[in-house]
Amino acid sequence: MMDSVRKEAKEKQVALLRAHPELAGGEALSVDSSSEQGRLGFNALSKTELDEMNELNRRYREKFGFPCIVALRLHQNRTSVISEMKRRLENDPTSELANALEQIGHITRGRLQKLLNG
């Protein structure tokens, strides 16, 4: 599946990424997204933490044109996710498009494994 996504035109890849919710963004989340964000406490941030997340989300979206996508199942805590977001803000757009698509692959693979393994 990811091979097909990588072969698509950049515009279609970006459209796929833009359909993804932001971390702690307040959008309506799927059951899976809500569970994944809840596991790391993104649904219970303090005002200071929420302000930081909103600022990171804003900066990332302004720079790259899509939300920062992180496969939360690969992280043990919020701190590592936030560090990853900050690190990725330093990337160039081409590298970050590839990173975001890779993260979509991790998310999809994890959800399929969960579905198939019960």
C-alpha cells in the first residue's frame, strides 16, 4: 500500500497528509486516533502544554503545509513526541514529506496488526 502512496504525485500525497488530525489539535478524532493520543495524555494537557502543542502545530503546518504526523505507538511518552516534532521542524520540505509518509505507514501497519490480531 505504501509503495502505491509513494508513487503518487506530490499533490495527492500532501492531500492525504492534510486529512490527518493534528496532535492535541481538538479536531474530531477517529476511535484509533483518540486512543493513541489518549495513551500519551494528549487529551489531558495543561494550558501551558496545550499552548506549546498549538505553537508547534502552527509552525509545522506553516512550514510544510500539512500537520505533523507521528506514529504515537513508537513513543513511550509525550516528551519524546514533542522532541520529535521540534527536531522535524528543522527538516527541509522534501525530507519531511518522506518522513510524514513513513509515519503514515507505521500508523497504518500498527492499526492493521491490531485489527487482525484482535
